[in-house]
Amino acid sequence: MPKHLWTICCENIIVDSLTNTISLIHVVQQLNVRANAPAMVLRLFVVSLWAREGDEAETFKYRLVWRAPESDDVTPWPEIEVEIPSDKDRARSFVEFHKLPFHGEGSYRFLIEIQDAEGNWEPVHELPIRVIEKTN
């Protein structure tokens, strides 16, 4: 099973095709939402970095789950398949969102879960995002 190294939310990504480096633009720790909005309309990327643990190529699935504050209300997204080839040590993945469910102010979380060999989802990381309701 690969190792999760990090996950970051940002508003934009720039990938340099010559060096294969990325720039994460406007890292998000808090979102401001219009009062009484049924959903957060936005452009948000969730970027993760994964490391291979052996010498052979590795393919795995993970998913993101959006959890509302102080609630059991969760929104899982479809699973993402990632391949780390044998000639690479790591792989990046990007997921773009344009809308997220909104259930009032609070500390929301993206849960990152990886699928194990038996098909079960195992949590590997939580990314908190503070959501503030704005009246104007």
C-alpha cells in the first residue's frame, strides 16, 4: 500500500512541463460563503502526494469524503485510481471541485481514504477547512 505524504487545498495549480514541478496558488485554509447558500460554489483543487513503498509499480484507489461539522453528514466522491510506475518513487493526484455541500459555519474536513486489498476504505489523512458565513 502506498504512503500518503501530504494533501493541500488550493484555488489554482501551475505545472511546469519542463521540470515537472508544481506551484499551488492560493492555499486554502478557510472559505467564506454567502449566508443561507445551499452550497459553496467555488473552484478548489485538492492535491495529494503519494509514495511507493516497494520497488515495483503500484496502482491503488483512494477517495475524498467531505464531512460537515458536528455531523454525520458526509459526501464521498468517486474513487480515484493512481499509478506509481516502477521508475518513479512518487505520484501526484489532483481533484477539482466546483461545488461543495454547505450546512452552516464550522470546521469541515476532507477525509482522505485509501482502499486496502480487501476493498475496505482506510483513513490516511484529515484536512480541516474552516467555513465562515458572510452576510454581505
